[in-house]
Amino acid sequence: MKTPHSPTIVGSGIIVLLAVLVAVGCKNDSPERLKEEGYLERNPVGVPVEAKLVRHSAGHSGSPLSPDSWFAPDNITFRPTNAGRVWVVDEQNATVAFRGKMKSGDRLVVAPKANDILLNQATVYHRRLPSEHGFLIYFAKAPAAPATTTASQ
């Protein structure tokens, strides 16, 4: 006779619990989802058409039982190779959380758990950044400076 706490019943319970946790924590974070939501076809309001999507951080479940909250990267980082302008967009409500200028080699860090956006380790934005929302970083290169010529006489 098996008791309610036999290894078979406990083992089956653990497997069912793990399956539920994985199902709750799984999200479709592929480029297909971004396309379905229109982020690959057009930029959000406030982001010019010349800006290109350069980074995407999918939102993570706020549940402590979700594997997303255990293993997901905390920050997204962007370092441009050219000077230009940057926009950080809250993916869930499609609003611009931050916009600014960057130089080649600058380092932008979006840190939702700290509620900060950092540019070269200096805080440039400190408001609520819900980690369950996900964030998009758009970048537009600065226009090339016109070539200067000297007139010869």
C-alpha cells in the first residue's frame, strides 16, 4: 500500500509543478512577435523613421515563481559605432521613456530592476521601468558633416 507521501506521488507532483512553472514563465519573445505588434514595420510615435531598432529586451514575468525572473538578463546595453540619437521605448505601452544624443563609443544601459537608464555610467533617467514591460532601443546615425573645400586663388 502506498502512502500519500510515497516517492512516486511526490515525484509526479514535482514534474507537474515544473511543467506549470515553465508554461507560465514562457513567452513568445521572437522577432515574429515584434513583427506582429508592428515594431518591425513602423517606429513608435515619437521615434523618427530614420531610427532603426538596435536592441530589444523582452518583458519578464513579475512572478517569483517564473523562470524569467531567475535567469533573465537584468540590463540591456547599447554602444554605437557612430554618433547619433537614441530612443528607449517601453514596449508594453509604446511610449518613449528616454531620448538623447550619443557619441561613438558611448555606453547606454537600460536597468529596469534599478529603474535607471545610464549613459557612460551617469544616470540620465530615474523613474519606474517595469521589468515585465520589455524595452526597445532605437538609434539614428547623425547626418554626415558636409565636406569642406578651400578655394584656391
